[in-house]
Amino acid sequence: MTGAGEDRPFLSVVIPTMGRDILIRTLESLAAAEGFAGIEVIVAGRVPDAAVAARLQEFCRRHGNVRHLDIQFETGDSSRKKNAGAAAARAPLIAFLDDDVVVAPDWPQRISEPFADAKVGLASGPSLVPEDLNRIGRLAGLALSSRAAGYVAERYRQNRATSYAIDWDRVIGCNAAYRREAFAQMGGFPADFYPGEEMIAAYRTERAGWTLLFLPAAWVNHYPRQSLRRFWRQMWGYGATRIRLLRGGVSFTPWPLIPGLWVGATAGLLLLAPFFPWARGLLAAELGLYALLALAVAAETVARTRRGGDGWLLAMIPLMHLAYGLAEWAEALRPGKDFSERGR
């Protein structure tokens, strides 16, 4: 509770963490942002690295509006950390950031602005590709923000000048804010659902009648997986989550199932090709068309970024679709794999 004479923050920012070193960079970007003095920051999670823990303690000492909840849970860790942070929050707006982002200089104001409309319950901003990444990390981010990612690419780009209404599956959980009443009404993040708990929460918020907005100006730079193995795991988790969301009762959206259909059709044609000429013809046509589409996306990206090395996106796009599509089949046929860091 707020003590006598103590100002109530206009925004509470909850950062669930596994204690990675980049957490400090996230906090420093918040401290440098306009409006930092009017917000509170709650870091939720155990920090096993002694050096990172010491830096976090020092940061909290220097900034009285930053607190650390030293918590960890055997099950539902991600959701329960966020829910615990929300329960400790004092502001009327509760934002959630991943611990590996750098926020825009005016992010606190930008993420808060749309809540002047009493109908808005949830707002989300884009997760942009930083410049200071290795080659794999950059290509991973470009793949997610390219046309090859379909409609979800808008979550990784500043694609418009003004805010606009979205549906639940266009929210990105690493950069989102709830009105306190909306958060309470949708029931918090489900502890039995990971990954994708942010999507279930957004769906429940939409079903409760709240307006959801996307805010291009409330951007963060998000540091994606910077190895092929981590990117593959990331995409596999996304693909499996899509099937889990359908199983969890969200509204049906056909477009995210396209990678799974592509993988299934390609596998079927590969099996039939040795025996049937028509299957060989269809397989050649399908792979040729796919290669042309991937080449067009890579060329468009290079034209936009003016960096010839980004042409390697041509190889990253099939990797993204293959991991996503295979995961959809794997989750449909053998559900329930643990995708948490602890599970790995």
C-alpha cells in the first residue's frame, strides 16, 4: 500500500526473469526513459548468478522505485512470476516486459497513452530487431518481421504511424500493458499454460469486452535467439503453442496452420514421388514456387535494409517454417512437451 504522502505511480512494470545478465541493460533503459520517476518496476524471479544479483541489488538501492521479488516456482514459473508482480503492483496500469529488451526513450508515456480511453484494457507495442546482433540473431529477427511470418510480422515492425485496434493473437507478450481492472477480470496468466500464456490472457481480455490496441510508437528492441539451435527451439515452441491454443479453446484462425500444412504436403509428396510421376511433378512445382516466394521476401528485405548480408534470410525462412510446421504436427500427435528453460 502507498504510505502517507507517497505518490502513486501511473504505471507498474513487471519483469519476470531467469536472472540473465541482459536484465541490467533492460533496467538501465527504463531508468533512462522519460517518465521513469513516475513508474515503479518490479523484477520477479531468482537471480542465480552472483554478479548479476549484486548489480541488481545495487540498482534497487539507487532507484527507490525498483523492487526485486526473489521468487521461483516449480510449475507455471513464468505465469506465476508475472501474477506475483501484478499482485504487488500499485499503479492502475500494469505492463509486462521481457528481461532482454531495451525500451524506447519515451516508452512509459507511449504504452500508457491509449488507456485514456476507458474501453481499452490491453495495449501492446512492437518488438524491433536491434542493430547490435550477430549474423544469426539479425537474420532471426528479420525472418520474424518479414512477409514470410504472415500477419504476425506486424508485431516486429513499426508498420503504422498511429495506434490501431487488434485482435488477441496480434498481441506480443514481451511488450504489453493491462488496465488493472482488465487484468483482474481475465484472471491473470494461466499457470498451467506455457508457452503462450500471454495469448490466452489476451484472448480472455478480448472476450471480456475490452478493446485491444497496438501502439507502434511504444516499441522495444528485443534481443532474439542468437544461434540456429536457439532459433529452432523458439520457432518449435511457437508452432506447438498454436496447437495448444486451439486445444485451449481460443477462436480459430487458419493462417498460423499454413506451415504445418506445407510440411505435411511436402512430406506426403516426398513419400509418393518415387512411385508416381505426378507426385514428382507436384513436388517440383511446390518447392520451386516456395523458393521463388522466399527469394522475393529476401530480396525485399535487402532492398529495405540495404545490407547485402541480409540475403542469407533466404536460408532462414525455410528453417523458420520447417521448425514451426513440424512442431504443429508433433504437438498434435504427441502433446504436452515441457518447453520451459527448466524442462530443457
